[in-house]
Amino acid sequence: MNKLVFNSRQVLLSSVFVLSAVNLGFSADWTRFRGPNGIGISTEKGIPTTWNRDENIVWKVPLPSDGNGSPIVSNGRVFIASANKNGTERSLICFDRKDGGQLWDRAVKFDTKEPTHKTNPFGASTPTADGKRVVVWHGSSGLFCYDFDGNELWSNDLGDVHHIWGYGSSPVLLDGMVLLNFGPGDQTFLAAVDLESGETKWKTEEPGGNNDRNGRMVGSWSTPIVAKVGGKIQILCSMPTRVNAYNPTDGTIIWSVEGLSGRNGDLVYTSPIVSDEIGVAMGGYTGPGIGFKLGGSGDVTKSARLWHDTKPNPQRIGSGMIVGNYIYMANEPGIAQCLELDTGNVVWETRLQGGKLWGAIVMADGLLYVTNQQGNTLVFRPNPEKFELIETNPLNETTNATPAISNGQVFIRTFKHLYCIGNSAN
């Protein structure tokens, strides 16, 4: 057990080191999907571990429609993306974090038909903010930037998303740029947009990004992360068949590692996860997982790939978490796993109670949090010896979102409500 505590501390420190040069260090705000660092780790203490619909609810507010996008918290505001059922009106909604009062709702009209799946309603992306500006991606409607009073600053029409399962990746801020994994569909690329002007700075196309490649489904819904690799800032993103590392200056691919193509398609939903010098990426739809050393030049598959798990795996939609020498996953069928970081071997696997999961794992105060589709947030300890459940917290409302953690509170978006959860002393 002492070894586990040391490794947990080690991964937190290494993650801070990896991302410190990006000026995205830990803070009380949760400014993007999986937090300001993009790896889902909060260094806050005293986060609530117990709640239900009546206990430890600071406030809850009704939402106008379903949506899979997660909440973010920035400078006293809470933001979510929303849309009506057929996607003809797509919104960014801003709430006061103190009491949940709605401050504004900015809707965008879109009359062109865009496909999606019934399990992925429009409003699937998570916004990002820097305390003054907030950026939201509405799929084919475009990328939009507002100030915190709700005034539109710019928009950028990057093209149409056309995939039977819809869109779902989220924008990321880096050094005055908005990064976006655009797709899936006929157009698939990583783009950088100027945060001040909204102009496209660069686009890097990903080959073979269409819906159907010789009868195989293709697509990436992965949100990019930013890491310090070999002393330099790089953008990492899981594409349909490989992980790419991009140069932030011009979008050139510095290195890539293959291995995400699966038996049932070239599909990926999770973000890559990193710890110190090792990265991990997971394919979707029972696809493979890969572990690899960070860095290099060109195709580093042979030299850098540590393991390639090609057996049929559980469907993986929510991103996992690295703690010490282990990877923790909460997979869609309701199967939790602990894997060895160096080998990808399964240490333990357990069936969770309460249904399927789409949400990503986040970590606070040494514990892991993940919310299943029934609205139950499971809190468990990152223990490589066994699955150690601490608490199950029911809201009993459908959700596919990931919790946000800010100033001692947990924010959860369901299909019906936005919740702010805090200890009774909050």
C-alpha cells in the first residue's frame, strides 16, 4: 500500500511537469474537457465523495434538452453546450456558479441536415474557456467564441461533419490558439484557430478519414491533449489508426505510432493519456490498445511501441487514468479494468453495478470518479490489487458526461439537469 501511495504522488508530479510549460497548470477552475490539464486530475482536497438527489446538492437547474457534452467552470461561470432534438438550433448556455442562475443562452440556427445517432444528441462537445473568452464547437454549425457577457467575438465555419454517429471531440486552448480534432467524416483534420481573430492558422489533414473505408467504419472522436515531450510542447491526438504528435507552430506531424485499427473498424473515442515518458491510446468498438514511448521522429511504431493489445477488448468510450504504473479504465459495458502500464496486461477486471458508461474517469484527492449512464457516480480507489469501491452516488438521470471539479465542488450534467454538488459545509 505504501508503494501505491508513492506512485500516485509520482504520477501527479510528473503530470504537472509535463504540462507546466503550457501555462495550463492546476487551478480551481475546470476550463475544458477533463480539466485545465486535459488529463482529468485535480489537486484539490476535500472533494465530496457522497451525494444523492437530496444530499449535498448545492443547486440544480433544469436543462432544455439532452446532450453528451460535459460542463466546464471558469471565472465564476459554468458553461455547457446544448441543442434542440434535430440540431436546427445549437446553444452555449452560461450559468452563475454560485446559485446556478442562467446568465445567458446564445443560440445558432442551422437548417442543413446533419446526421447523428440517437445515443449522441447534438450538444455533444465540451466548451473551453480562459476566464475571459469561451469557445464552443457546434459541429457543422461551426466554431464560436464569446466573451463572458455572451457577446459573439467571432465564428469559424470549418466545414461539415458527416458521420452516422455524429460529432463529439472538444476544443482545447494553447498559447492563443484553439485546437480542434475536426471530424469524423469526409473531412478529418487537426486545426489551430487564432483565439483573438478566429482565423485558421493551420490544418493538418488525416488520410482516409471518410465514413466507410472498404466496408470498414472509420472515425475519431478523440480530444487532443498537450504534453511536454523531450523538452518541447507537442499536441497529441488519437486518429482512426494511429496517434499523432503535432508541432503547435505549424501543425506538422513530428512523430506517429500505429496500432489503433481494429477488427470492426478504424474507430477511436478516447483521448490519449500520458505519464512521464509513456503514452497510452485505446481503440473503440472492441478495438486494440497501445502503449508507447513519447517522442522521436516520423513513424516510430517499431522503435517506440511498447505493447499492442489486439484481442477483442470491451468497448471504450470514456478516457482512462494512469496512476503510478497502472492504467484504470471504466469501459462502456460497465467493466472496470486495471492494466499494467508497461505491458498492457490486465491486472484485474470487474463488472460494475448500475449500467453502461460513456463518461471519462477524473481524479481528485487520490480517488477516481466516473459517472455511468444511469447517473450514478462511482468513487473508487486506484488500487492495483483489487477494485476498491468507496461510494456509489445516484442521481437517477441519464447522462453520458464527465464530471467537472472546481473549488471543492463537483459539477455533473445529465439529460435533465445541471448539478452542483458539495459537502454540506460548502
